[in-house]
Amino acid sequence: MSAPGLTPVQAARAAERRDRWRSPILYLRLAVVLAWALLPAVGPSFQLLDLALKIALFATLAASYDVVIGYTGIVSFGHAMFFGFGAYAVALAVGRLGAPTYGHLVLGFLAGIAVSGVVAIVVGAFSLRIKAIFFAMITLAFAEFALILAVQWGALTGGEDGLSPKLPGVFAAGAPGAFGLSGRLVTYYTLLAICLGLFLLMSRFVHSPLGRTLQAIRDNELRAEALGYRTFAFQLMATSFGSVVATVLGGGYAMWVRYVNPESTLGIPIMLDVLLMVIIGGIGTLHGGVVGAAILLSARTLLPNLRGLGGSLFAGSEILQRLSERWLLYFGILFVLVVFFFPRGVLGTLREAAARRRGPAARGT
Amino acid sequence: MADVLELEGVHTDIGQHHILQGVSLRVRPDAVTVLLGRNGAGKTTTMRTVMGVLPPSRGVVRFEGRPIHGLPPHAIARLGIGYVPEGQGIFATLTVEENLRVAMRAENAESRERMRRVLALFPDLERFRPARAGTLSGGQKQMLAIGRALVNPTRLLLIDEPSKGLAPIVVEHLVGALEAMKRETTVVLVEQNFAMASRLGDDCYVMDDGRTVYSGSMSALAADRDLKQRYLGV
Amino acid sequence: MKRATPLLVGAALLLLLPLLGIEPRAWLTLTVAGLAMGMLIFLVAAGLTLIFGLMDVLNFAHGALFSWGAYAGFTVAVAINARWGWAASPSVWANAGLLLLAVAAAVAVAFALGVVLERVIVRPVYGQHLFQILITLGATIVLEELIRVAWGPNDQVMPVPATFQGSWDVADVVVLRFPAIAIALGLLVYGGMQWLLTRTRVGLIVRAGVENNEMVQVMGHDIHRYFTGVFAAGSGLAGLGGLMWGMFSQSIRPSMGGEQLIFAFIVVIIGGLGSVTGSLVGALLVGLAYNYVAYLVPKAAIGVTMGIMVLVLLVRPTGLYGAGK
């Protein structure tokens, strides 16, 4: 069979690949990555480093949630649960099997991925056939259940007090040598590399033919089915993928924070955080997670400093004092406003504005 | 005599899909106007646009001279337009009587009198009055659906594919019922069953790809084999 | 009526099996406690299921209304008790008066909040499930934080009228008073709702709307008024549930709504969307199972509710009384 030239799709993709190197967005992204990589050299404060890595971890987590909710269109409240699985798996493997080694670390990650994969497939197979609202509620119920299980099963999980794993080898002791990196910094760069890798993986996934099929399913499930795609299989694959990514990130979180307990890794607060990040950053944009994570986590670290201010300003009235303390209240209001007026989030609105400027011809379907 | 219903250049979108791309039609009073066309031509969408379930993106819909596009469905219904949708829309968990009562715009003596008349017109419904509507046969459900529309004083009746899925003998009964009704009210009928359409219809419009492509009298269309072949594939 | 037989058999099994492992007197106490807990959950679930069934709205703010009802009732109860001492008083009339006024406050406040929520927050995102979830979640956060601002973040002790505390001694069996009252109240509410739904025109239209709200509109009924009404009524019920729960556990805290909401969701799933009877059956099931299991194997109690939900979904994916939507 002779091919006279490239098909329209192949031609379009080749053009895309060429243009990619000229796009300013690419350089923006490279700059961000560079900033994160050079941070330890520039900023000595541990608080800043901690914030930066948490932003990286949660940005990737938010992106993985975006794959499920934004690209595949499935509302699930179980995502934090998979994050927790990863955190606990690593913490247990490294903490409970004797002196920590690299092998244990790897085992922890693999075990976490295995458990998450199985649970994701079971929950998915069971629930994806049901109406969307049901699925959302069922995942919520399962997540609550996982939390309670973690608290009750103290023998394994350390109950409410949690686990405090110690890391093996280089991650604890550091890597002396040319750069003289402390254990902390080794962990920092390893996790940063993992986040970057996962992000790229997700980006490829979303832009692959598989990813595009998922978007088609999200936009019009009936039509996709009519076209012959087994929507159920695709949706299952996407949710499992997102869950596994979340698991890996959970393990990374355990490595960095070195303290794992039910509230901080499995609970509704994490789920809400991730949801907020995706919404504020922009659903369906993948990179919106970075914006969302940066905003939310920075606010959370900086705002407590303002609390003291409120205390001294409104020393007379208790209600006013409380009003200035409860920053979550303002976040809730902000959240509602964002959903109302900027449902596409920061990145989504920007992208839409850019597309409108380029003109109707540039807008695809 | 003024037209009961008038559509002019109506466009309707469902999501990103531009379904209606210019529908224009006029419905004469006290006549049966039939809307014909292949599957997916946009007939049901047209009905739903008239009822206000879907807002038109362009164009005008007028009922007895006044524009009704943009009004919510319940306001349009209260102007005196009855709607029997495709698939009947029967409330399966309610009884036959409850179905009729819900359909009443107001439950008063006049509506109850009309309900009595509907039950007289469709003896099957009288028999199954206290039964759950979900247990009725296909034909009975269709009777109930039409009966519901008649419980109110109706100046315009929109009926969407009443014969769908019904056995021929039931369709016969249905045609009889509709013939009895057509003398009292103006009817717009969407129907794929051409035989039935030609027996009941006075005027007709043919739709294709979201547009009205032919209008004329029913008898003229029935006689023209080329037209029928081109637009309806019969 | 066909569904009644397997259900009665199942109910009999559920009630009688535990007798094998629990001695009769403890069983009776547990059963009363279980039914009471079930009734309180029913109050929350009933509104939730109708809101789902009629409006197709996932209302996460329901828990916040539960909390607000509790706090509103609490404020009234504390104020009345401080002024006239009706809670501590031995007079049944004073006690009943306090309870009624607290109930009225709880229902009224929750109802009003419900109206505001429906019109301002829910109506604009009608039809878009994801945004409904998000916006009601946001509203919950705001409402819960406002409680913390107005009343402080700590637990508060709820004054319970003297006559309703303690227990009755019926033939050597200890029957706790407040749970018994909760059960009576629950039955009253259920009876009232059934009457409203089956014997009034409004109820008829709501039942039709739960099945197909587009059809109801096309028949000339302004469905949005019914939406607001059902949402507000459901909110009022949640508020009532919150107050009763506050008295049941004798303390209230800002997060109480969120904690109970998950139970309510599970019950709605078990019972089926849109069915009040389903919520009742599901709630009683959950309440009883929880109490029996908590007595026998404390740690497994929470797992049991999940287990029941999973079991029901495997057998009937739309819930026990689901309309198959």
C-alpha cells in the first residue's frame, strides 16, 4: 500500500510538534521548573522549601484528579483515599519491616500501587454502571470508611497517632560529595523529579488518542458508545490511572513529611483541598493544578500570620475577632464566587480569553 | 382566519448541535396539520421548541398572534396548548386517575367534568382507573396520554408520534379517537406512519435536516409519488 | 404490596436474629436506641431523597442546615431556660413548651436558609451536577464557619428538658425516654409526609415531578415553585433532625451536620432516590444494625452500614424503593 503523503491528522500533529518549540507557554513552564530546582540554592528557609515541595506534590495530585474529573468527567470523592493508601503503604513498608532500606521503599510504593489499582478497579466496576450522583456518593462513603478503618485498625496503622517512618540511605543521611546535599535535599530533588515525571506522563496520556477518546466520552457518552467505543473500559482505565498517580504522590508525601496519620492523608480535608485546587486552577486544564495548589497552599501558610493581626485589632469584640480569624469562611465565599463567575478557573478563563482573541477560526469544536 | 400557530425562521440548538436550521410553518385553526420527515429531521425538536422546553436561538414562535418564544413551558401550557410527547410521558407510579388529575391545570368542577368525558371516550381508562399507569398496555398508555391533554380546554394540541410501537389494530382505534377530536380543536401531529397521517391530515409540512422543505395539502402530497419518495422514502 | 412480603421477612430476621446473641432486656434497649437513631437519620434523609428525586440536585449543604437547626434550637432553649428555667422544671408542660419552641426555631431557621440557598445558590446551576456539588460544598463551608463565628468553635451542651431525660421502667425493662420520643416524632413526620404526598394536590404534583419533572411543567405547573418548596421543607426537616440529634447526644458542635450527612447519603442510596418510605426503611435498617453490631463487635459497627449499602446495591442498583431513574 503506497502512502502518497501524510494524512491530515498526521500533518496536523507534525505541525503541532514543530510549533511547540516556538510557543511562549513552553518557556514559561521551563522557567517554573527551573525556579523549583534552584530554590534550595536561593532560599535558605526550610519553611519556603517545604511550601515549594508541597505545592509540587499537590499540584501533581490536583492534576491527577483533573484527569478523572476534568478530562473523563467522572465526579469521584475517593481520590484522597488513594493518596492515603500510598502514604500508608510507604510509611508501613519503611517503618514496620525492620531497618529501612531502599528495597523497603520501593516495596512500599509498589504495594500502594497494587492496593490502589485493585480498589480502583473494584469500586469502578461496581459503581461506574450506576448513575453519576450515586457514584459520587458511593465514593464519598468509601472514603469515609477508609478513614474510619485507619483510625480503628490501630495495630496496623497506628490509629489516630499515625506513623512516623524514617527514610533509608541517601534520603536520611544525605549525599556528600560535589554538592554536599543533605538528606532533605536529596528527598526534595527526587520527589521533584517524580512529580515532573508524573506530570509529563499525565500530559501525554491526556493528549494521546486514548485521552482524546476520553474527552469525547465526557462530552457525549451516548455518541461515543454509538461510535463503538466501550466507554466503560475507558472510564475504568482513566480512573485507575488517576488513582495510581495519586498513590505514588501519597508515598512521596510520606517521604517528605515523615508523618502519616488519618486526618492528614485520608480525610475529607485533603479531598476538599484537591477539589478546591482543581476548581480554582481550572477544570480540564491539567496545569491548572499548579496555579490552584500555589494559591491555596501559599494562602494557608501566610494567612495565619494575619490572624495575630486580627486578634490585636479587634481585641474588644469577640465576634469581630472570630470573623477575622476564620479565613476558611472567606475561602468558602471565594470558592462559591469562583464557581459562579469563573467556572473555568484561572487557567481556563485565561485560555478562553486567549482563544477568543485569536478569533473564531482558531477555536476548535 | 388567523393562524393558530406560526413559526418563522426558527433555529434551535441542543448543546453544540444546531438542530433546527430554519423552520417556518403556519397552522390553520380547526384543521389537522401534519409534520412529516425522516428520523432525526427535527420534528420532535420543533414541538419542544414550541412548548418552551427548548429555547430558540433565532426566529419567532407565535400563538394566536402573540409571541411565545422565551416563555417557560408552564406559561405556554396555560395559554391553552396541550402536549402529548413522544413516549407518552406517563407517570408510571401514579394511578390512571392521578395521571389525569395531575394534568389538570386546576382541579375544579369543569376539569372533573372533562375527565368524566375522557373516561367515557376511552372505556379502558375507566376500567383501569385505580390501577397504576405503569401496568397499562402500550395502546392504553397512549389513550391516557391523549386523555390527559383533553382534561383542559385546549386550543392547540401537539401530538408527537402517537402510533409509535403500537399494533395496527390499536392504531385503528387511535385514529378513530383522533378523528373524533379533530372537530373540536386544532391539532399538530408528528407522525411517521404515512397511512395514518394521510387519513387524519389536512395540511402538511415535510422537514429534513432541521428545515421545512415542503408545505402543502395532505391530499396533494399523498397523490405525488415522487415527492413522497424524495422526502419520506415511501 | 408484593414488595411487602420479602421486606417483612427481612425485618423479622433483622429484629429476631440478634436475640440469639443478646439477652432480651439488652435487646429491647438496643432496639429502641436503634429505632431512635434510625428515626433521626430518617429526618435528614427524607428531605434529601425528595430533593434528589424531584430536582436531581446533589445537596451537600443539607448537613449545614442540620447544624444550623441544632444551633437555632439551642439558642432558644438556652434563652428560655435561663429566663424561666423550663428545662430544669419538673412540670411536663414547661418541658414540652421548651421543646416545642426549640423545634419551631430549628425548623423555621432551617426552612428560611433553605429558601435562600435554593434561590441564590442552587437555581443558577440547575442541571449541572458537578457545579451543584461544588457550590453546595462551598455553601456548607461558609455556613459552618458562620456557626463558628457566631457561637464559637467549641462543643456546647444542649439543655434537655427534665421529663425527657432518663428512662421509664416498663415491666422491668429500661426504656430510655428521649429515644422513645424521637421514635414517636419520626412516625409522626413520616405519617405527615405520606399524607401530604398522597392526599393533597401539591403532593400529587411532587410525586409526578419526581418521576418526570419536564412533563409536569408542560402540564402547566410552575415547577420552580415546587422546587423551592421541597428544598425548603427538606431543609426544615434537616433542622428538626439536628435539634433532636443535639438533644439526643446532649451536645452540639459546628461539624455535626457533616458527620451525619454521610449516614443520610448511605440511607438515601439504600432506600432509593425519591422514596420517602425507602428512606424510612433504610434509616431504621441502618440504625438497628449499627446498634446491634456496636454492642456485639464495637469496631465493626461503621463497616456494617457500608456493608448494607453494598449488599443492597448488588441486589437492587436503584435502591430498595428506587424509581429506577
